Amino acid sequence: MRNTQPGLGWWIGGTVVSLTGAVLIAHQAIGDQRALFETDARIVHRLLSQQVVQHDAILDTLALLQPGPDSDGATPPEQRLPALYPHILMVQRRARGADWPDTALAEAEARSAQNHRPALAGTDLTSGRYRLVLAALPASYALTIDLRGMVPWSEWPMTPQTSAVQVRLEHEGQRFELQAGDATALATGAGWRFEFHKHLAAASQPFDVVARQQLRWTQLPWGLMLLWTASVAAVLALLAQWQRQLTARRRAEELLRLGQVARLNTLGELAAGMAHELNQPLTAVLANTQAAQRLLADDPPELDTARLAMTQAAAQARRAADVVGRLRTAVERPQSRSGTDGASGVVELGDALQRALHLLDPECRRRGVTHTVQAPKPVRVSADPVAVDQIVHNLLINALQAMESVEIPRRVMTLSVEMADRQGALRVSDRGPGIAPDALPHLFEPFFSTREGGLGLGLPLCETLAQGMGGSLTAANRPDGGAEFVLCLPLHPAA
């Protein structure tokens, strides 16, 4: 069982998901802002194009409706235009044979006659107005138009005072600002710039509509991005909590399974020992009762009752021996009954060590024990996986208990896996007080324990399991203090 708790990879993945989502949200917001900007800019272009086209239509109408010869003294109709169109500041008329008040109007009339459409006369956009001349017969007309006044503000798609979009009319290097926009943002250039350029839909007034907007970093939907990040973090935290609970449950189940296996094996050892110890006295009882039966047979005939009692005693003794034999058979380990050596599979010692460390991780943290693992390459042995797990688990538990009496900084386990002499070796070293010299020879004897309250069955059972798999379990004191246990098992043929 590998450690499945969320680690660095989970948090890196969560960070990538958070950043990706935030970038997508920002990208969507920028796209929405760009689409809104382009929509507003196109509406502005359409409204202004309608106005300049209207100017051409007004001049064409004036040329068609020129007053006849009998209209002398009447108010010329063109002089009523400023009342109808406030942005038309002045209407000028040049009759045949008359001159324009300045040469710019005369030059514009000449261009108008040549191109057969109205022409601009000395445009000065910085003044906020321009003149448009149409050559016609018998009279030519000129309009003086207020740039700001011609804008249909009631239909304008933006609020000029607060909108961040800058709108200008440009022509031959001149420009007139209709809407200031966010000049500070446009000057800094930080963020994302949107631009729109398009000439008005009247060839006579080829003004370029220029719209600009600078989207600042502060205008991004940071609240939504933070909400997304917080949501990802919350989901990751819940997932981590669920994974920790799942890991804890699996650890508890594995510990329970190992405990059950250990209890069954311990019961087998105990029952086998009891059977061995009881067989000798039972055999003696049987032999004595049979001898008594033969001796009593030589006594007077009145001893039939005693003879019957001895016969019953012998029968009960045989029955007790049979019961003990059946108990031993029932609790004996499967590999002993089957005659196999217990090498029922392939075990990678590094994996077995990691499984045991995973199960005991809470216990290590509680005791303040750290560990180092040296497993440079996989070491595969022929062994029973459950038996190996039980041995390694028992050795680690003993190492933890051995370091209870030393200071926390010294509570370090050194664990290693290596190959030597066609065997795989797993070493468990601690920095505890070590094993007393007089106790070392008896360490693997049943019911011998150096720990108060211990049954003295754990290490004997581990040694028996190791030997049953064709291996060995040894113990020794380290030169620098502490104890070292070495589990050796035969390498798998494919290793």
C-alpha cells in the first residue's frame, strides 16, 4: 500500500487548475470588454456617418430648390436651416458672377465642380468646425458645421463624462476629440489596448473615426478570479480530507488484518508449545495407568472395580492426547500442514518496508521518531507477502518501543534493503539503549521478553516465519548504540 495522501503533486495540480481558470476568466472578461468596445465604436461610426451623409443631402436639396427669378426680397430658404439643424452654424450662397469671401471656399467649389460632389474648404478640426461647399448653378452653397453639435448625443452608446473610451475625428494630421475617455490609462499603456479606425461613409467628408480604450489590470474581474481560486482550494481541501480519511481507514483495516494474522500465528505457536509440553506428562500417565492395571491384575479378585477405574483412566488419557493432537492440527500454520516452505510469492522488500512505514506513520509522528530509508534498487525475494508484512511490522514496532527511553532528537530509525549472497536483506536499526548481553542469546526463545508485560512471542514467531520461508532473522547491538535486526530471505529466481 503506497501513501495516497495528497502531496506536493496535488497542490501543484490545484495551483495549475486555479491559475488556468483565473486566466480563462480574465481572457473572457477581456474578450467581453473588447466586444463591447467594438460594438460601441461601430455605433458611433454609424451615427456620425448618418450625420455627414445628411449634410450632403442638405446641400443637394438646396441646389435643387434654388429660388427663382421672382423671389427677390424674400428670405432665402437656406437661411432657415440653422433653426432646423442647430449644428449648421452658417449657410453661404454664391450667386453667378459673385465671389466667395475667401479663396478657400473658391478652391473648394472648383474641386466640387470637378468631382461632382461637395468638397471640404480649408478644414481646421482644431477649431471644432469645418466648411462644406457644393458647386451648383445658378448658385453654389457652403455650410459651416459645428463638429460637436452634429453628434446625436441622445443616441450615443456611451456616457461621455465617465466612459473610458476615447473618440476622435481625424483628417490629414488634424484631430478633434469628441470624447476624452481615460487619458491617464491611454498615456501609461499598461494593460490591454483596443483600437478602432474607420472613415465616415461620405466621400465628401472623409473623416477618420478613431476610438481607443486602455483596459487596466485593476479592471479585471479579480473578485470572480479569487472566488474561483477559493473554490478550487476548497474542493482540494475537501478532497484532501476525504483522501486522509480513506487512507486512515485503509491503514486501520491493514493494522487489523495484521493483528488478526499475528493473533492466529501466536495462537498456533502457543498451541503447538502446549501440545509439546502436555504430550510428555500424558504419555507418562498412560504408561503408569497401564502398569497399575497389570499389577492390580495379580491382586485378589475383589479388585475388579479398581481394574475398571484404571481402564477408564487409560481411556481418558488417550482421549486427552487425541484432543491435544486435534488442537495442534487445527491451529498449525497452513504452510506447515502442506509441507511447503512458505515461499508462496514474490515480495519486493522495499515495498514491504514502505507498506509498514505507511501503517505506522501516525505512531512515528506521535512518538517523534524519524527514519531514513536506503533502498537503491528493488530487491525481490521468494516469500509469503503476509508473513513478510507481519515480520517487518513487528520489527518496526519493537524499534519504536526501544526508543521510548531516549531523547527525541535521538529517535531515528535507519532502514535499508540490499542484496548479499543470493539473499535479500532488510535491516532495521534503532538508536535505543540496545539489548542486554545476557538477554541477547535468549531473544528468540518463546515467552522470553525484555519488556515488562510482554508475552515474549513476537520475535520467536517472526523467526519461525522467516525460517519457514527459507530465511533467517538475527539480532545484534550496534557499535554506536542501539540494536539492529536483519531479516534475510532467498532471492527470487528472476531477481
